[in-house]
Amino acid sequence: MSKSDNTPDDEKDLFANWVKDVRPLKKGRDKILHKTPQRKISNSGKQDQLEPSENHWSDAHFTEQMLNGADLSQQRKGGIQKQLFKKLKQGKIPIEDRLDLHGNTVNLARSRISHFFHESQFNGLRCVCIIHGKGTHNEHGKAVLKSMVHHWLQQAPEVLAFSSALPSDGGTGAIYVLLKKMRE
């Protein structure tokens, strides 16, 4: 055992035995991880055509029927083809950006989602993912943020469809959102 390594030999043997079957990924498999794209910045004036929609979202008719952390959340708004919605649910539409809401209050989450949609549409993004969590760590055992995100997505005019994510993207703790194209 060298002076710089104070790990007992039995721990080294245990670790070596544990990872003996590990093999490197095949070339090209490293693209499984999604990278957040660089944001495009433009001074074309398009940004003035689109305002964040949080002012249009109401909690007044929220039924207080909270979703469970394991509940699926999905909706296809009018005009969206069934095949496109199926691709969204299957995670076959590339995710172009993500927003993580862990630790956010309801009011902060509403504002962040609204600005995220505004920026995403401005940059021409169509499919984004919102990570809201499953609500399993709060005092009441209710998925408050998840329930509110579901409620807001139903009202958001820029949202065409949404569906709970695949397990690899966060499962029922995240949601894929298909956005409208911004009008030129």
C-alpha cells in the first residue's frame, strides 16, 4: 500500500469485485445525456410581440384536487394530431430546454414558467421539459407544485400539449410541454 493511498486492501478488493463487469459505453452512446442548448439572442423586435402569459393564468377555479406524486399529467389541446401527441408522450420529440422548479414557491414557479415559455418561444423552441418534482418531501404529502403546474398548463395559450415525462427524464416528477410556434 502506497503512502498516498490509505484504503485497506480488503476495501480495494471489494470495490474491484463490485466493478469487475463494468464496461465502457460504446462509441456514440454518450449522446444519451441531453445538453441544454445555448440561448439565441436577437434584437429583431420579435420579443415585443409576445408577453409572458402568467397574467392570464388563474388559480380562482383551482379545484383543490391535488395530484399524487405518481399521477400522470397529460392533455392534448384542440388541433393537435393524435400521432404528434403520442410522440410527445413517448419522449420521441427532442427536449430543447429544461426548467427545474425544485425548491420554488408556487408564486416563483408561476413567474419562472411564464418567462421560460416566453424565452423558449422567442428562441423558436417547440418541446421543453419542466421538472416540478413529485411532492413527496413536503409536510402534507401533497404534490402542490405538480398540481399547480398541471393547472397552469391547461390555461397557458402557448401550450399545445403536455405529458408526464419518461422515467429517464424525471417520470411523474417532470412534464414534457409542446409549445406553439411564435408568429412572425
